[in-house]
Amino acid sequence: MSEACKTAFGEGPKAQIIAGGTDILPALKYRLKTPGILIDISSVPDLDTITYSEQEGLTVGALVTLRRLAAHKDVREKYPLLTQAALSVGSAQLQAMGTIGGNLCQDACCIYYNLPSVSRQGLDPCFKLGGGRCHAVQGSKICHATYSGDMAPALLALRACVTIADGTGENTIPLNELYSGRGEAPHVLEPGRILKGIQVPPPFHNVGIYVKMRIRKSIDYPLLGVAVNLLPNGKDGALKDILVGLTGVEKSPLLITPPDEIKDTYELEKQTEIMAQAARSKAHPIANTSGYSPRYRREMVSVYVRQGVLQALEIAAGRG
Amino acid sequence: MANTDLDSVEQYDAIGTSPDRSDAKSKATGRAVFIEDMHFRGMLYGKVLRSKFAHARILSIDTARAEKMPGVRGVVTGADIPVLHGEALKDDCFLARDKVRYRGEGVAAVAAVDEETAEEALSLIDVCYEELPAVFDPEEAIKPEAPLIHEQLGAYRHAPGIEPISGTNICNYFHLEKGDVDKGFAEADLIIEDKFTTGMQQHCTLETHCGICLIDDDNRLTLWATNDSPYRTRKEIADALKIPQINVRVICAPYIGGNFGGKGGLKAEAAAIALAWKIRNKPIRVLFTREEEFTSAIVRHPSVIYLKTGVKKDGAITARAVRMYFATGAYAEKGPTITRFGGVSGAGPYNIPNVKIEASCVYTNRQLSGAMRGYSGPQAAWAYESHMDNVACKLGIDPLEFRLRHVYTDGDTHASGQEIYSEGLKECLEKIGERMEWGKKSLGRNRGKGVACMERAVKTPFGSAAFVKVNEDGTVDLLSSTTEVGQGADTVLCQIVAEELGVPFDWVKKATPDTSTTPYDTSTTSSRSTFHMGNAAKAAAADAKGQILKLAAELLKTNADDLAIKGGNVYLKDNGGSSLSIAQVLGKHFGHSATVLGRGFYYPHLEVPVEYFSTHMIFWLLGAHGVEVEVNRQTGEVKILKVYAAMDVGKALHPSNCTAQLEGGVSMGLGFALYENFIFRGGDFLNPSLLDYKIPTALEMPEIEPIIVECAHEEGPYGAKGIGETTNVSLPPALANAIYDAVGVRIHELPITPEKILYALKQVSEKKTQQRADADPATVGNPFGGKK
């Protein structure tokens, strides 16, 4: 790992990390990225392990593939939300090749950016290509490429942390601090810093669900992804706690924590509505996908949060 | 028209059975050879520089830097090959000359020792453009002030029956009248008008377009191609380059990786030919990228269709007027004939006394539209079948009953004036109605059922020829220029030969099309192969059989009429005992150097004079779909519960292949109905990839109930017609009609997206709320329609 970090640091922006390759290879093919070297970290030892304990929770190495993560016994039993999110990524082939680390670090998407080179000819280079404009939001001073990973909202809603190695040591930060909020470079990892693993706290009677909007049941990125993680069985059937993760509607994945007013409310419907509106107000989808209009996608945020809460409660009821 | 042959209880050996397809094993094991597997010594690789403007004058092209690049063997521009090509209207250049007419048009091409070098060299070509105003919408393009895309339209050569309007963007105008529509509308109690639109659709074949071209110093051209129609291509090339047809040899790759109409005309072939025209004596390959498939091959014509129908209160239709605009993009391609076919069937398969149809094929500054499964059928059916439900709804008549009352049956007169025969459409609708328990079983809240049907012409009249070559051991080569594009033609044609000749199916093998060896066929298009080439192959097999029987009769000292062949053995009809194998018959006559050659040619003869494409057809493709859906009122999403797909195939020669066609058509129809969409911003096209252009995956496939209807055709081989072209056609309107049945919203523009449904639902409920508020100001409406 330290060799990988040092090489990456030494080469600077010329180098790109490759693991499963499902995110970087299409970018290379389209010449969106033209790195001088690729640093293949797939041989770094001990990055493909999954461990679980009741005290520590779940630790997942960055090189664990999504398919393996989804199928792991403890993940299926204790964190079904993760299994569900992992199985919603791309297609079975992409899940088999793609890693959890790569998924969290995946680049932001934009229909004006993710174009093969010939079709890009007619467009001036945008911010994300080092140019000076955004085609999706004309007149904007910043890049609006949309974060579209499926794992981040689920892991945010589970309050996961990530460990970053830098060649000399490592540090652990909450997952939301991994994200920069910048469309052109959605995560904060500088050259030489590599995502090593993910820690998820132990489950605590919580129930989770991931609802994903997409045109097809396979292959597609989320046009909206909503992860709901809730603690049921509050007073009069109300929720004790709830966290919502969003993807596909901003430059970063978003964690929606319950507004203070929710704690004073002991009515499930009101609580749901408060969360639905809180999520909707944070979502700013723009017209940069091959899918539906921003108006529709924004409207669906609250619909999907409501659906997510209902489905999670059904699971909780089923579990008895 | 009854087929007397079919009334007998004859038992077939090969016909009506479903042997393993002759291409199944080699494809499943990866041994099948496609054009990308073909490599020639010294082959060069070509790449095309493409226009970045939708409409621009080319001021200059400087290729000097590219030519000097190491590894580059030559650069070609339109000036090097200043000729026009095209099928019905010759307006297309091999590479752009003087101006570019769409974004993605080929401007120059490079041949180099490998693809990477060729691609890099493209960036060294400097093109100076002067941008011109562009027009994208067909209704904008017909306005007098619209920019003119082809100033020379009036001077282009074209086939008879095609009517370009010089000085406009209309490259064909088709019209058809039956009865007196004005009188018909005057008699109507109610007149209903609708407008429907459809967008682009791309074939998305697994294999992209490719051509390998070699031209020698004597202007002899060889083209290895993935083309669906080697003879049509040969003619197009010979006409354009003004060389004799004998100098053009088109050889198909053994297998073509998908067609759906997309592999006709000159696509990748055009660039390969342009390069080879300049760089002689070297095979040069041009293979399209997936991006080029979207930007620079062909798409389905976007359309705008207006329908107006007059009805009596009792449901009788008195008149129908149809106005259709097909946007053909920058060059006509097959637009003129597509417009003709769309026009002929524009009013739908219904017996209406007074009909007027006008169809215009309009140039726009977009990628070329051309042939695609259904060939204007999907656009026309989307309009007339959505409209039929709308009319039925206004009349308060059940939509299936309304169709059954008006749909063509034998003896009716088509809008084109032709007397209808062999029409199994009513049976398709009836069978779907039965299976769906139409009018009986209700599906519950937010669920609905819809039906739609369609007709589409088979291109008429065009010929097909075949040779049957009987080998010394009795096995048989079928020489036919029908291409195997995945549709199953090789298998069906071999079945026909096996049946007719009396040999086992696996004794027959079809040769790969090559214009220097396999005989003439106009095209593998229009679902014409089973019928036309089937007849030719059947005749060739019968000819060979007659010769064998004659030889055998001499040996057996009997009459040929008393003999028959079965299982590869000749035997006496009334005494099954003594028999001779075909090999013995040949061997006894000719020793070790024997063969029998059978020949067959089929050309449909019609009773009306024909100038090019007839409006009277030798048969019609006929089918219907039934769809059951559930609509989510919160999101507008549609869940398809079940699809019923019926087609009248005349006679199912290979039933499991017919079923596969019915299923595959559902996938393509669903893509057109729900998902597929080209995203443009001005001249820019934003989703040229299989990630962002959404063809349905296996997971989108609903449960399908295929229904094969067999209304035998007197002239068809064993009664067969065609199937593959139109198994997608009536699905989108059936789906839209089911959505209307479920939640009461009518979508007029494809694709049907959840947001269109959601906002239409909101409009409906707002209207209802308004109506209720008008009636009772105290009522407060719920935006989702008052129910929860």
C-alpha cells in the first residue's frame, strides 16, 4: 500500500488508480482522462477482506467487489441495505468487477461530459475537461456534474467511516467528509492518498431500504437514489430515529439528518413528511442526465422517501 | 383466397417442424465468422473525420499534415470521388462535398496501417467551415423560410413514382385518395382529430457497420460487407461509379450480427469505397464505432402524424384524412419509399369508404433516417391505433369491438384500391381478445388492458432467384443471396429445399451470398425472404427433383410420375419397397462426376401496372398486440403485467423461430414505446452510447404470450408469408391504450415516460377538480384524483 501511495504521490495528477476498472476504463476509452500511468492496486494485500463483530461492526476492504459484499453472510443478515444497494449498481458484470472502494470514489457524471470524443467536438471544453464553462447550467461559474454512486447513500445512512492511507500512515474520517461537493473532482483524495477500507457501526435494530430511480432495471446510474435507515417502534408507532442518504441529485451524495422538529413529533406520517421535505429541499437535480427532467426527479425525492419509509416499516413488521 | 394445396392433409417432413437453427451451434460456440474476424494480407484501416456542424459550407480541407504522418497510406475527401449514390433518390455523397448537412457526416477519411494511426491522423486534417442556419423539425423544414438543405434536389436522379418537390425540403410527396373525404366528413355525426409524434430509434445491432473494399487498377471492385442485400448494393455502387455491374463483386461475411433494416445501403461501405477508389490494390477496412452507429449510420424516421376521422353515432366510420411527415435527415436514404409505405397504410387496416392520405418525406439537418424494422409501420400504427381508441372512447364503444367491426377481411377494398385477400388480421385480434378475456376479466385498480393491430406492405414487386446444387452423395447446396442476419432465413430456406426435394434437413446447406456465385435477390428486407426466396428455392428444388426422378425413371424403367423422393431415396409411389438413393441414381448415370442443378426464380405478378414500388402488395404483414399494465399514480411508472403478441404468418414453417420473432419484436417495441430517445441540444447529440441510449435489457422483458395465426397465402411457399419485420409495430399503441384504460390519460408523443404520465394525470385531476369546484365551490380536490 505504501508503495502505491508513494508512486501515486510521485506521479501526481499524471497517475490514476485502477482497481476493478469499471469507472476508469470508459473514461479512458472516451479520452476523458489521459493518464500517463495507471497504478493497479489489485495486488495490494489484505484489501479484499470483510470482517464483522458485534462490538466493532463491519469492516470492508476497498478491493472487495460489490458482488462479494452483497453475498457475504453477515452483510446479508446484519446490513441488508448494503446488499440491496450493491445489487442495484450497474449490472451483474459491473458488480463482479467493480469494488466498493472504486464505487465510493467514482467520478461524477454529466451527459455533456461523458461523451465519446467525436460527439464532444461541437462543445467547448467544460470545467470538468479543464475548460471555462458548464453546458448543463449555462452561465454557471462551477461544474455541476452529478455524483451518481449507489453505495454512498446507503453507507451515509448507516453512518459509515472510511480509512485513508497516505503511505506513511492512515486516518479515518466520516464518509461524508470524503466528498468535496465539486463536480469536477467529487472526492477529496489528493494524489498519494488511497481509500483503504470502510467501517460500518454495529446495527442497532435499525431497518434500511434503498430505492433507486432509473429507466431500466439494470445498467443505469441512479437518476435518484434514496437510502432510508430508520429505527422503528417509537411511541404510538412513530420513528425513534431516521437517516436518509441521497444520490443522483447533487454534486455529492447527501446525508439528510432529521430536523429538530421531528423529535417533537410523535406521528409517523408527520415525521415522514418532514424527512421527505427535508430531502427534497436539499436535492438539486439538473438537466444533465439521459433520464427524466429535473422537475420530475426533484418531485420524486419526497415520493421516494415516503416509499422508502413505508417499505422499511414493512420489513420491520415482517421481522416482528 | 383458399390455398388448395393446403386443404389436403399432406404430412410434411421438414415444414412445420423446428429443427435447431443451422447457425445456432456455430454462434453459441463462438466459431461463427463475422466480418471483424476477416483479415487480409496488407489490409489498411480507415477512419472518418466527421462534421461538427449540423449545416455548414466547407470552405477548405487541408489534408497535407495528415498525409505526411508515418503509417498513413492516404487521405480522401469528397473531391476525390465526386459522384452521388442512393436507392430511390440519388442525393448522397460518399464523403461530403461543398457542404455538410448533419453533425457526424463524413468529411474526409484516412487509411493507415492500423486504426490508431488513422484516428490520430484525423486530428491533423484542417477543415474550414462557414456555419449555415440549420433546421431539425420536419414541420419547420417545410416552411417557405426554412433553410434549403439540398439546393440541387430538382436535378437529382430518382426512381419512377418518387416525387421530390424542387426548391423545398420535401424529397418525396405521396398521396392517395379513395372515395370522397369531403362528402364522408359531411355525413359524419362526429369528427375527431388527433396529432401524434414519434422520435428517433436506432437498431443497436450487436455488430456495427463494416465494409472492406479493394479496387484494382482496372476498376474492378470487391466489397466484403455486413450488408443485408448484396445485389442492391452492387447496383448502387455500379450506378454511382459508372462501372459495369460485372466489375463489382459484393461478398457477404458468413454471418451478419443483426440487421433490423440497418445494414442496407452504403454506410461504412461508403468510406471504404471512397478510400479504395483513391488507394488502389489494397483492401481497406472501415469499421464503425458504436458512436458512429448513432451519429452516422441510420435511425428510424421521426414523424408527425395528423389524423381526422368522421363517424356516425352508431360507430360507422365515414371518412378519414391523414397527413404524415417523416423526417428523413440530411439525405433521402430510404425515406421516399418509407413515406410511400407509411402513406399506403396511413389510415390503418380498416375498411373506410372515404380516405385521403398525404405523406411527405422531409429533409432535416439530422443523421440519416432509413429502414428499420417496420419501415414506417411503427410510426403509422402509433398514430392510427392510438386514434382508434380515442375515437372508440368518444363514441362509447369498446375499442376491440370497434376494431373488429372495421378491420379488413377478404373481399374488402384497401385504401390503395387493391382487393384484400389472405387477411388473418381479424383472427389475430379475436385470438388476443380470447386470451386476454377481453370484456370479462377485470384487472383491478390502476390496471388496464389495451389492444392494437397493424398492417404493413411487403415491398412489391421484386424478384428472387436460387440455385440448388445436388452433390454426388445426395447432399445439397442452396445458392441464394438472402443474407442470414439473425432472422433465421438460412434455416427456413434449407427446410423448404429439404421438403421439396425429399432429403433430410441436415443434408442441405445454404451458401454465403456472393454476387459472383449466388444468384440474384433484390434484398433481405421487408420480411420478403421466406415468401420470395422461399418460392425461388422451392422452385429450384422442384427443378432438381424433376431431373433426378427422370434419371431414376430410366434406371427403374418406369415413369417419373410414379416416383417420389423421401429421406434422400427415390422410391416407387405405390410400392415403397424398392428404392435407390440419390447418390446411386447419379452414380449409375454419371460415374463419379455427377451433379444436378436446379434453378428457381420468383417474381410476383400483379394485375396493376407498376412503375417501381407498387401500392398493391403480394401480401400484407398483419399482426396485433394486447397489453396489460399497472400504473403507479404517485410516480407515473408503468408496470407491464403481460403482453400478447399475434401475427398472421400464413404458415409457420419453423414455429419456434416464429415465436422467437414475436418475442424479439416485443423487446424492440417496448424500447420504442418506453425508453429509447435521442437527446439533442441544437445540433449536438448527447447520448450516443448504449449506456445513455436505453434499449431494454432482459430484465425489462415482460411475460409474453405468442400467438401464431395461420391464414394461408395461395402463392406462399406452403402458404407462408413473412413475420420478422413487424412483430414490434403495434406494441406501443397497445401499451398506450392500456395506460388509458388504467388511468385515463392519453399520451400522444413517444416515448411514454413516467413523467409524461404523471403530469397528464395531474392535468386530468386538476380539470376534474376545476369541474367539481365549478359545480360545488366548497369541494377541495386531492391532486392524485381524490382517492388514496
